[in-house]
Amino acid sequence: MGLGRMGVAQTRIARYYGTKVVAGIDCDAEAREFFESEFEVKAYATPSDVPQSLWNAADVVWITVPDRAIAACAQEVAPYASHAMVVHTSGATPYTVLGQCGAMRGSIHPLVNCPKKECSDSSCAEVYRYVLYAIDGEPDAVKRIGWMLSRVRGIPVEVDADKRSLYHAAAVFSSNYPIVLADITQKLLISCGFDDDLARRASCSLLSHAAYAVAKSTPIDALTGPAKRNDLPTIQGHIEALKNFNDGEYVEVYEALLRMAQAMCHR
């Protein structure tokens, strides 16, 4: 239930590994049309529209909607899925939000950026291969989720309900916010005379090399630049230049990250 990026990605992975998907559910007509065209599987607007025979054929029900909608969707699904395992894919939300929906309940959150809906099944499967998944749930559900992930070469890590928000905040730092920093980098480079393509290539190169360095060592060993060297004249030059760019909107971001980098260097 929920045919956005995550719902489509899980359907692609299922098809790639030979698991049958019996139906999709989404209130958005365009999402249903894409799903039906792409997978040749009927999509319905609400759980009550799905024939009972299809519900009976489903042994796992995936709820892949925004966090704020999970509880309401679980309530809608509950009358039809009492025999099935029900899982959601939120990183920040404990499995208990599912209430009494399903015979067993759990959550599965992949630690990877969700690919675009238009990617191929094989490309999608490659993105998710050997990825860490934060899982949570009732004991039988956790056991079954572990088996499911072994089939798609995923690596399960149990994250307790009371740690889900902290876990998800950690994921956002490494997954979402580097993209914000790339946007800042590109804007600054364009103002220095780079064209759009060169600015994009430069920021992507810097990010990928930084990620590679962290993968091969530790954050403190991978860190370079004026904060690590304690090059105060260069740092002050950066701040003054940023004050004169776009009404200084990036000064606060720079100074906050500078403080964090300096703190790393003095551990």
C-alpha cells in the first residue's frame, strides 16, 4: 500500500527475485496507472476495493506510505490482512504503529537512497544488494524478515523501538544532508564562474572522494582542510566571503559545521 518510490522499488525487487506481487493500493490515480503499466498488476484506490481472493493470496502486506499515514493505512488494511505479516518501511517509526493489523507485524528500513521509479528491476536490485536494513518487530516477524532479506542479499540490523528516531536522524545526516551541502557547493561554484555541469561534476567528485576516504579509514583520519589544520586566516576569509554571498545565508551553516569539525580534531 503506497505506490511511490519505496513501493515501486520493493515491487521491482520482488519481481527481480521471482516473488509474485498480487496487487497495489494507492489513492493517487497517476501512481496506480504507472504501477499497472510497469508491472501488469492491478492497482486499487483503497483496501476495500481489492478482491478478497487477492487478500487471501497475500502472505506479506507492505505499507510504504509517509510516516504520518502509516497508522491510518494500517487501520484500513486490518480487516483484510489478519492472516498476513504486515510491515512498514519507515525508519523513524516503530512497528507498534501498526496496532493489531496482521497476524504478525514488523518494520523494514533500508539504509540507502531510494531509486527513481523509472529505474530497471536489475538496477534497483543492485542498489539494494548488500545494504543494511534496520528491522524491528514481533519475534516471529523479525525472524521472517531476516529470511526475506537473506533472499535479496540484505543485511538486517535490529533497532529497538525507542531508538528509531535517533537511528533515522543518523541516516538523514549521511543520506539527505550531503545533498543539501552539494546544492550549496554548486551555487557557490556557479557564482565563481563554473557552468552548471562543471559545478555539478565538482561537487559530486568532492562528495564521492570524501565518502571513499571515510570508508577506508575513520572520520577524523579522513578529515582534511582548514579546520583540521587550524588555519584561522583561511577560515576567516571563507566567512567573510560567505557574508557577501546571498545575504550571508550560508554563514550559519558553515560556522556550525566548522565547530563540529574543530571538536572532532580535539577528541
